[in-house]
Amino acid sequence: MLPFARVTIIGLGLIGSSIARGVKKAMPGAVVTAYDADPSVRDTVHALGIADDVADSAGAAVVDADLVILCVPVGAMAAVAVEIAEDLPADAVVSDVGSSKASVFAALRGALPGATIVPGHPVAGTEHSGPESGFATLFQGRWCILTPEDGAESAPVIRLRAFWEALGAQVELMSPKHHDLVLAVTSHVPHLIAYSIVGTASDLEEVTRGEVIKYSAGGFRDFTRIAASDPTMWRDVFLNNREAVLEILQRLTEDVTMLQRAIRWGDGDTLFDLFTRTRAIRRGVIDQGQDDARPDFGRAHGE
């Protein structure tokens, strides 16, 4: 039995288009309706054939939906929710894929009083964007975090869990506040560091006459990959998860200061102990199946 028979996806970038592809592959009996505010994206989605219907407005996209997934930048959630409010079926489940959850839930609850809202966050993605970048296997073996209001495994949560598991994801429940702190550590601050380092390299380019880019080593190449992520999405993430991000940045600043002292005073033991601990964490990431040596987890993107 399908967890949802009629799925509406609003926002057809990497994540939204990957969900559409995943539903068509894993749940072929489900009807997928798509909408994107950009007419050119709607045309592309129609040409790709990854949705059964491409609506001309957000309201039209949700009129008979069982599940509505908002795949737009977190700063746009409230506006999109207002657009669908009048046409949203009373029994539909509304979810999202945003990287911050407390602000998203507040925005959706304010715009959709009385609606069944189960915020979600598939912890998956690449540095690429746009409907052409999606692929059905994006969520396989990855985590999807659900943050229901009361943390309970209610009927809508159970259905949404089944939906994500059908797409190959592992599902975890968290409170919105805890999710935002965890993601500040694992995703948001690392992206901020990448943007900062690549920006510093750009400032140095004139001095080094392009040598920073010409002689990029693996570390800098990895930073540039992260820093190539969608700027609108990440601007909104930092502004909507500011408290958790600032808390982790403060901790990071203290740790960097400690490293500065160790380097200045030739304290090799402190450096070695830290590098040993962080190496073990990297091994744990691989052991948990969250990375391997191959690009993009070894996935073949051609579909």
C-alpha cells in the first residue's frame, strides 16, 4: 500500500526533482504533481517527464494532494505556505526539506493554522542545483530527520516515515531545536568555513597571481566544492538558524585560538592529540556508511 497516493512537490531543484524521480521509481502507483515559481524550471520538469502534472500555480498544485513537500529555500517557506493555504485539502500532510527546522515550523504553522505539519530534512545533496541535477538514488542510505511538533510517532509521521524509507532513506525523529544544533555542527558551520576560506583565497588571488587556484590541493578543492552550493539556500539557512550557528561558531573560535597557541609555542603534543581524535571521527563517518572514497558515494547519475 502506498503511504501517499498523490504527492505534490513545490520547488524542483536538486532535492525536489530527486524526490520526484524517486517516487516515480519506488512508488510507481503514486501521482506526482510539480510546481516551481520559475516558468523555465516548469518547462524543464515537463520535458524531463519526472512528474505526472506540472501546475501553473502553487494553489493548483495542491488541490487534491495527500502529501505536499515544500522544497524551497527556508526563507521562502512562509510565502509559499500562504500561496497554498486556500487550496490545501484538510487531510493533507505538509512537509518540507529545509535545513533549519524551528523557524520553518513556526512559518508553516503561522500560515497554515490547523494543517497537519510534519517538518522534515533529508540529509543529502550535492553541490549541483536545478531539476537536471536530481537523481532517484540521492536518498539511498542517507538519513531523513523528521521533527514533528510533539515528537510523537503519530499516524501522519508513520506515513511520512514510510514514504522516506521507500526512497531508501533511514528516518530519525528529533525536536526542531536539537536538529538545528546538530546540523549547525555537521553542515551549516562547515559550509560557512568553506565560503570563508574560498573567499580568502579569492582575495589573495591578485597577490599570488592565480597560484591558489592553479596549485589547489585536495583540501582546497573540497572547500570549493562545498562553496559552490546554492547561495540563496545557504543565505536563508544561516539567517534562519542563526542562534545555533553562532553558538557553534563561538566554540570553533575558542578551539582555533587554542590551536594558534599550540602552533605559536611549538606544542606538538596538543596538535598530535587533536589530529588523532579527528582522524578517528573520520573513520567513524566511513564506518557508518556516510561516505567512501568514491565521488558522490560512488553513485552513477545517468538515468
